[in-house]
Amino acid sequence: MVGFLLRRLPFWVREPLLIIVGSVFGVRLMYLAVREHNWAGAGIGAVFLAVAAMSGYSVNRALRARRTARPEASGGGAAVDGSAEVTTAVDPAVHAGAVPPRRPEPEEKEHHAWRQAFAAVGLFGVLAAVLWWAPDMTSDNNTRQPASCSDGKREELPKAYKAEPRPVTGEELCEALNRSDLAELLGTPGETATTASGSNNTALLTGGKVAEPEAEVAFDTYTVNVAATYNKLSTEQYVKLMKYGNERDVRTLTVLGRPAVFSSDHTMKFEISLGGDGGSGGPVEEGPLARTLSVALEREDRGGYYDITVWSSTGALPDDSALLDIAEKVLPAIHGRAA
């Protein structure tokens, strides 16, 4: 169908069209092939460029033939005029008006080749520009949007979150953590958050009287969790308790003028069976290693802390400097006692 339509077009429309389309598609496909290492696309682009080159050669030959034909046509016209003059001089009847003189046949009008060519270039130049930018616009529209903390649902906060001073909520933690530069802080620029959530939990064995909010943002490589613990345990006391636990690589430091401590521990891995054996869950297994930076809620360290924890499914961890950068960006943005 396309070949039939192309054959129906005049030469001075069809060939410039093939040059424009072949060049634009060829260059675009070659560019994408080099960028994405797609050699099949490079071959297709080479075919388009070859079609454009052959059409350019045909147009060049036609222009040369037209230039060569013009002088010959001018010489032939002069010879005809001379012959007419001789006939008029010899034939007295024609001179006397007995036979009406023959009018010279009108010359065939020359096609406006350049106008057709420029019209084709202008028309399909716009089409070529649209085709050139279309892949970029399509890729932008298909780009995965970053996850949002809010799902539009407002749940009533537990009574523990109405105490004074008011604890931070899970949504506030999530908004502070889900930064546009969080992936860059983790050392994985270009990644987009796949999930982001916050929860308004309460501490165990407190009867729902002590808030324990947390937020989590997940990427393809790492997952980051921020949790707030409200108790009367200072950082120094917390470090002493680590000696009796499974924490490793413990290192104390100061962050934002507050006592802080690094520690590492394994996450827990749960397996839930949904088969026909009653849906019993499997044993709890040791998950990948996680790195945590715990920072006191206040400079005075009167109790309580924020935990910033990072882990990955492969067990790979970023440098401690990444957690420091996250703490220095996220904690000042948290409402409440961290301000």
C-alpha cells in the first residue's frame, strides 16, 4: 500500500520525501542503537540512510539532465523560427494572406520542481521533527513515578499520639524521609522509590500508651526505615545494652550535636505457606544484614532516639557516610522533639 502511494506521487515530491524520512529515521535509529547497544536497530537505520542516499543520487541526476536539456531546447527553437522565416519569404500566398500563418505551438510549461521540493521538505520536515522527539516524549510519559506517602485515607490516631509533647506521626516521618534526593544520598542516583509508607504504631507492653511510629521507603537496591522510640533510655545506656545483644560493628559518634551510635544486626525473614496444610507459617529465618544509625531525640539526651536503618535483599550495604547524610537531611525536617 505504501509503495503504491509512493509511486503515485510526482518525482519531485516522492524523492525529497524519501530523502527527508530516510535521513531522519536513519540518524535517529543509529543514535538510539549506539546509546542502547542495539545492533539490530543500527542495521535498520543503515537501510533508511541507504534509501535516502539513493534518492539523493536520483535527484542529483535529474537536476543534471534538466540543466543539459535547457540549452538544447533553446537551440532547437531558434532553428524552427529560421525555417518559418524562409517559408514566409518563398511562399507569396502566405505573404498575401491567402493562407493564415501557423502559430507556433506553445512550449510545454516547465514543472516547478523546486517549489514541489521545498513544499515536500517543509511538510515532511514537521513530520520528521515529531517523529524525532516522539520517543523521548513517550519515554518521559512511561517513566515510573516516585511513590507517595499519602494514599488519601485518614485514619484516627491512637491516643498515644495526642500526648504532650506530641509524638511525630508515621506520615510525618515518611514525608521527611521520602526526599527527591534520597536515592542519591544512598549512592544509587537515578533510582525511583517503589514504595513509601508510614505507620502509627505503639510500643509493646505499654497498653498503647507509648507511640512508636515508623516510615519506610524502598528502592530497587536499598530499603530505608526511620523509626522513633520514646522512652527514658539514653544513648549511653542503649550502647551498654548492645553488649548483651547481637549487634556488631558498634561505633559511637555525634550527629547534629546529639549522641549517636552505629550498629549492625540481621533482619528477620518470615515464610508464610498458603498451601492446603492449614496455611501454617514456616520458621523465622535470619535475613540480610542491616546497618542502623541511632540518634538521640535531643541534645541533652534525656531519653528516646531515632533509628535510621538501611538494608538490601542481597545483603549489600552503603557506606556509613550515606546514613550520616540521610540523618543530617531527614532529622531536621521531622516535626517535634527532633527540631
